Amino acid sequence: MKRSGSASIWVDLYSGGLLKWGLWLLGLPACVAVLLMFVWPERTEPPSQARIDTVQRWIEPLPQGTSFDLEGFRSLLANAPDFARATWTTIPLPDAVKPSAPSGKQASPAEPMARAWFRFHYTVPDDAAPEQALALYGTRVQGGAYSVWVDRQLVTSRHREWPMQWMSPLFVTLPLAANRPGDTLEVALAVPHRLSQGYAV
């Protein structure tokens, strides 16, 4: 009986040893992957976390004429406020001031504004890895464009992304320079808002 073409090729590959080498080449990557699963060091400890349940709050009155828009939020970042006149109150989180104006009412451009400051102190663990940045996370911030400060220095602001701010959680990576094991940091979140519309953190 005449052998088929495929059977002939199979026999020729097998007798010539090419099949053995082909199987080795195909199986080698899978063997290496399985080996790495057993010898590669696994991270056994998750990154450390600290839950912030209480903060200090200060409601900073803003000058008349501060606008509730991109330009107004940007102008607030130019100069840090005078913290010497701040009156801090310890409050639990979450914190919200409900709107006093009816829903859907058009706000006046000259409507009074304020900026709510929330601060807490965080001591960097002694075993913190210097190359691993710290991050601040919050479920949601509603109000004007928030900004984050560390040791009273501006770290970041959401004034450019402010129109979509309510759709995404607060997640800010702090500069690596702030990760100094054993040091205590003052972290602050600032939320400008119209008095009639309130805020939520």
C-alpha cells in the first residue's frame, strides 16, 4: 500500500531526528515559564495602608470676585493662604455641606465662595522603601477643582480636569522626596466651592 504524503513526511522527520528537536523548541518556553513560577520571588506583603477617619478642617473665606471657573481655581494656587489665621476643627470623614440653593438654580458669577481645607499628619513608616511613592486616595470629591498640598507646598491640582472630577476618585501620588522614613508629613486637601452649592469629601 502506498503511504500518504503526510505519513511519509512524518516518518522522514521522525527518522531524521528533526521531530525531536522541533518538540524541544516548542516546549522549552513553556518549561521556562513553569520554572519561573516556582523560583521567582513572590510579594508576600501588600503595600502598607493607613485609613484616615478624622481630619482637621478650616473653611477659608475667599475674596469677593473669585470666580468659580478654570481661571478662578488657577488664581487660588498662585499664593498659599495665611495659615496663621486658620481656625482648625477636628471632624470625621466623610464630610459634606449640602447645597442651600434649589436644584437647577443658575448661580450668580459674583456668588460668595470659600475653600474647605482638610489636613492630617502622617508618619512615614521606618521600613518604607525609599523608591516606593506614597499615594493619597479618596472615593470622591465634589465642589471646585481640588488641590493637594504636602508640608504646605502644592503637589497637584485638578483645575484642568475639573469638569470631569466628580466621575473619578481622588488618587494623587506624592513626590518621592516626601517618602522619608520616620518623618511626619502634613497632608492637606483644598476644595474651593460656592457657599450655596456646598461640597462633599
